[in-house]
Amino acid sequence: MQITLLGLVRRLGLWLGVLVIAGLFFYYIVLGLAVYQKVDDDPNFQATQITTGGSAAVDMAAALITREVDDHSWVANDPWFVPSSWLTRTPAFQQGIIYALSRFSISMTDNLARQRGSSAVDPDLDKASGFLKYAGDVWVFHDSVIPTTTSEQQYRNARKSLLAFNERLATGKATFDRRADNLQAAIESIAADLGSQSAIISDAIEKNGGGFLEFKSNAIYFTAKGRLYAYYLILRELGKDFAPIIKEKGMQNVWDNAVASLKDASSLFPLIIFNGRGDSQFLPCHLCGQGFWLLRARTQLYEVSNIITK
């Protein structure tokens, strides 16, 4: 009887240990998710480092990198043992922002920072474009190898290059050609990317719509949200950079409407993402709603482009 009781105690102790470890792991994950879950879509966000004589849009791009990489901590490349690696919304939102900034930096390199197509590419913007193309999920180890650098370091390098360009611009050693056709090229670049995102949303609705919980739509939704949010802030600041052109073309109202639509599209924030059918009576189709506002913003961007050509 004594041996049986001792065995029972040992068995209970073993199971108790398992339960304690499982409880601690659960607590670790839940607490970690609460700490690291950060989707910052503040529509009033402002760059704190202002370059007098520089581009407001470039300062904003640098500020967004600082906020997401350092202030909020970059989570898209966190390893499996870190609680934030279980997140979907935050990494998708952050990578959506970086993708939009990458597209903007390419537009700066190819159009806004060149006087004509035959002029030289700005070296700092060229570097920034390359850094921002770097994959967002590269940690100390990646695909069983040690990469030369992490995602965070590449994006910090991009920020340095953007600020270096702005500092040179402020001293007259860089070009920011505030011509109407350059603004048009930047606008159409954003509109084209929104068109690409709308195709991704449409494909997700067509292939996976109608389910009660469809987890792929969560990542798609917040990636699009990140892109829309970054474009909203960039376009808002481009309005300052090109204020004389906007006034000259008499398109302030149309411009404001496009900025407002991007703001509205990026501010949508459901508690749970449902990918119901578009005609469902009870199950929402959040991708449908997001897609509507995205395409409305895209249409208004092309309206701005059409006014510029007149």
C-alpha cells in the first residue's frame, strides 16, 4: 500500500509538473501577444525629425521606419520561441508599411529626385530603395544559414539613406524636382500598387470567401491596411511638398478627397476579420469593405492624375 501511494504521488507530481509547464507556456504566449500586438494606425502621426528645406514626404518615410523598427519593435522576423512570432496582424501591417515605402523610394529615385530621365540616379535614394526591398522575416538565422544582416538593420540603413538625401537636398546638393509630371508619376505609382493589392483581395474573396473563420484573410487584410496607411501619410506630406503645383492646377479639393479616402480605408479596424460572401446576410466580408475604400481611393488618385495632364 505504501508503494502504491508513493507511486501515485510520483504520478501526480509528474502531471502537476506538466500542467505547471503548460500553464507557464500559455501565460508566456498570451502575455507576449498582449505586449507585442501593436497596429499603430494613428492618422495624426507626424515626423519628429524635420529637415528644413527637405522633403516632408521623405521625412515621413524615415519616421515610419523609426517607429515600426525601433519604437514598436520589428516582429516579422522574430523566432518561434518569442511570443510575437505567433502574431499575424502586427507583422502583416508592418510589412505592408515597408512595402509601400519601398515603392515610394523607387518613385523618388526614378522621378522626383531627377530633373529628367537622362539625369543620374541619386545615390542615397538608390541605396534606400535597395534596403527597403530586403525581406522582412530575416533574423540572425534564416533558411539554416547566417545572413549578412537582419531585416531591422537593412531598414535602419534605408532610414539613414533617406535622411542623408534630405540633408543634401536642404543644402542644395540633391535634386527634388517639383514638376507636375513628376507628381503625376508618383501618384500613378501609388494607384498602380493599390490596383495590385485589389487583385490580391479579390482573389482571396473568390477562393476563400464564405468561411466562418478564414485565417489567411487576416494577413491579407492587415498587409493592405499597412500599405494604405503608409500611402495616406506619404500622400498627405506630398501635398506639402507640391503645394504650389496643387494650387496652380486648382485641384485642392480633389487632392483632399483622395487623401481622405486613403485615410478612411486605412482606419478600418475590425476586431475579428471575417471573409464572408459579399451577399451574406449575417457573416461580414471585411475584405469586401476594405476593397471598396481601396478602389475609391485609387479612382480619386487617377482623377488627380487626369487634372494634372490638363
